[in-house]
Amino acid sequence: MVGMNRQRYYRSFWRTIEKQNRSALVITLVNNLRAMMPRLGTRKIYHILETSLQSLHVGRDKLFSILKANGMLIKPKRNYRITTNSHHRFRKHKNLIGNIVPEHPEQAWVSDITYIGGRDRNCYLALIIDAYSKKIMGYDVSNSLATEGSIRALNMAIKQRIYKESLIHHFDRGLQYCSMEYQKILKKKNIRPSMTESYDPYANAITERVNGILKQEFLLEEYHVNTQTMKLLVEDAIAIYNTKRPHWSCYMKTPEQMHKQKSVKIRTYKNKYSCRASPTTIS
């Protein structure tokens, strides 16, 4: 009556049921992973779940299709708020990493301060990141942009050093990094200061990328909680970021894995609209 024999009809019916069941299993796996990393991208999800997905005969393109059909693809958010005060009396340093692509851990650190917890709250996160491994070496959460927060992040990073080679510490023109207290610590630890000399957004691309990961993938921008609770949320997010989340520039190694070796050459790119002549690392 419908122009299809019984065998073909039932084969099509059971195939549809099988696809639905497989999609349900994939969604469960993804939801379990996103319970820990809420806005993790599909490519990184595939890398982490590759073994489980292969047992279900689901490749990367099929994973994209399943997540798209269920409205689970991540749409990037773009937010920007100025936290840098570059109008101050302190000395401004030369850019020492402008033409350098890091070749090993603790060759160069980059740092930044960003707001978290929503635009209507004064809650700030100071970060120090290893430019090679993308590991967050030091951090601090406070309710002001005072220099003390950046100093606490720096001291934490120094305590976590495992290599004793020459180190460059790169930062923007912010008052916190140029202050006498901050510079005194760098001098005492024989860490060379370096500073951005242009307003190119790619000049400090690593910190901007990590800021985006913490605020968008770990939703730190959406928690409206007090500072003490935010400190606990940040601590948990950074622990997961350092040990669980793979990075494209690190060939899908986690920052912790990348920091414990020196042989892998990181991926870089150069944006054609950037005023910088040298490549910039990405995540």
C-alpha cells in the first residue's frame, strides 16, 4: 500500500530507533562532561570522549550533527570591560617577548586582571599564565583593583615554579604591575619585566583567551555571589582548567601535562589584521 515491502519498512523503523538511542547516549556523555566544564567546545569534547564515541561509531562530524540537532552547540560571547589604568607616573618597560615564540615552560609569563561575577559587581580576578603551557601559575580574587591582589597572584606563581631558568614576566601598562612593590619582587627573584608597547588586542592574546575560557566556559561571569564564595568557584574552575581541559595550541594536552615537558613545540598563528609582525599563541 505504501510502495515499500515489510522488511524494508521494519529495517528503517529499527534503524531510526537505534539512531535515537545512540544520540541519547551521546547527549548523556556530553552533559556529564559539561557538568564540570559547562561551555566546553565540541572539538575538545570529541577529544576527551573520543574512545567512548568511537565505541558508539560516532565521529567528530556526527557529534557536531547530534549537538546541533539538540541545540547544544556553544555560541561564543563577547564582553569587554576596561580594567587597565595606564596613566601613571611609574616606569614603563620594553616589550621583551614581541618576537619570541615560547619554546619551554617558564620562559615567559603573561598576566592580566579581569572582572568576574557580572558587570554590576566589583569582583576582579588577577591571573599569571605560563605563555608556553597555558597553565595558570598564580591567581587572586578580590573586590578591588588594588596592587595587593596582583602581588598575591605573583607570589603564588613564584611558589609553583619547577624550573629555575631565565624568566620574563610580561604584562600590560597597568598601574598594579608598574608599582614599586610589584617591581621589587620581580627584581628580588631575578625575573625580567616586559610590557606591551601597542594597543593591538593581539599583544596580550594569551591572557585574553584564558580570561574568556574562565568567564564563558566556566560561567564565572554569571555567578552573583559574595567574594568568599567566588574564591571557591575560581579555585575549582582553575583546578579543572589546569588538569582537565585540553588546549589546541598544546596539541590537545592539558596545561599541567604541557608544563611537565619541554619537547612539544606549541602551535601559533598570525592574524592578518594585527599590527604585530610576529605570531601569537592561541588556545
